Amino acid sequence: MNKKYVLPLLLTFSTTLFANQKPTESIQPEITDESPMPLVSAAVRYGMMADAYLSSPSGMVTEGYRFQLRSLYLSYLKEMLAEPGNTVEKINDALLSDWMMRLGREGIGPETLVSIKEGMQDKLSEWSQKSLSGQITPFLESTEIMPKLEQQIRACKKMTPQPSSDPAKRRSCHQAESLTRVESSTMIDPNLLKNAMLKLIPSYAQGLIDVSSRPYYRAFLTSREDFEESLSALLGQGYTARQLAEILEFAGVDYPEVFDSLYYHALRNDKSIHESAITQK
């Protein structure tokens, strides 16, 4: 179903959608009209705003740098954790210190630096937690992603002359993976990885600065916060990540960002869960 029609249909059929559903053995506590629908509505808003952000030129570029930075970081984290005495916290603190010094030399103001640092702290925590839980693996270890990425990059480049409103261009260039690559599939030396990240940080930071004033980016952040609040409320009522995923799937929500956020948020709030995480990034 076309995503632009999801929200109106949910609003129209919200009463019958869950009122007529009988709880299954896998969903406890019982699904009610009051519990799931705020989550579904928040998920649709978040998915739609994430789609808008990722489809915008500024969003694609910024997320392209983010994806590349994450890829390098995951490989770096693995190499550094193999050294005795290293912990995720030590590794992340050292990286953040180096990154902020690098950005300081770029002339970025103190207030902006603080904001970027806070955001990067959250990202490093998320990436390391996902890596250690097996939800994502270092890009450099993949034997399948690189050929697909190269194909996506070529398709996106062919569409570059077309306007951003062109549907074919959006399909070809939609994901951040279409706009970035790791230049060497054998780059495993921690120093090389660290230097590569230092080179990327200014571009990523500038991308964040550029999009920070855009209304769609602010709406994207707000919708994500609302979705996470809905998740927290239902997780507090006793729902599990799998049960919430079933609710969203039944409602027709199919945004990858929604399910990625769902499982990470559940993992962050309950490290004891052992469900199979769905990660489509």
C-alpha cells in the first residue's frame, strides 16, 4: 500500500482495526483500542517524516556521511576491543575527544559543538550496543553489501541530472547507502580507520548543521521522540518488542526506520530481551 494512504486509513478504520481483533497467544497483555493506536499513529508519523528527511537532498547527504562513519566505527570498535584493557566507554570517550578537537579547528561554535557532541554520544552508544547485540555487523566484514552498494551508487549517479522530484531518482538515491562507500574493503588497521573517521567528521557535522534549521528535520526529530515515548509507555505496560512489532505489522506499518527504532529502544530499556531483532538498514 502506498505509504501516503496509510495514515488516513488508520484514522478511518482505527475503531474496527483493533476492536474486532482477538488476542493471540503471542500477544499479552490483551490488545485494546486505547493501547496500540497511539503507537500506530506515532509510528506512521515517524515513518513518514523519516521518509521525507531521507528523501531530501540534505538528508541523503548527511545520512550518507553518517552511514559511512558508522561503518568505519564498527570496524574500529571491533579491532580496539581486541586489545586488553579497552572498553566501549574508553574507546568512545577517546574518539569523541579527538572528534571535538577536530571540529574545533574547523571554527564551529561552542554551542554547536556541545549539541553535536551530545548527538554523537547517543549515536556511538546506539551503534556499539547494536553491534554487541548482533543487530548490525561491521560493513567491512560483509561480502554481500559492497556489490549491492556499488550497483546502487551507479544507479543513483545516472539519475543525478534529474530533478529531486523525479520518482525514479528518489527510488535510486533514497537510502544513505546509495551515496557513500568505504574506499578499501581491507582497511582494518585501527589507525587507518581512526584517520578515516577524522576526515569524515567535519563533513558529517556540517551536514547536521545544514539540516538542523530545516522544518522537516525538526519534525523528524519530534516524531521520533513521540514514537519512543509511545514505545516506553507500552513497554512499561508489559508488552515486548515482538508483540509491538506484531501490532505495527498488523496495522500495515512498513517503515524500516520504525522497526529499527523499536528493537533498539526495547534493547536499550531491557537488556535481557533475547528476541530476534529486525534490522533493515
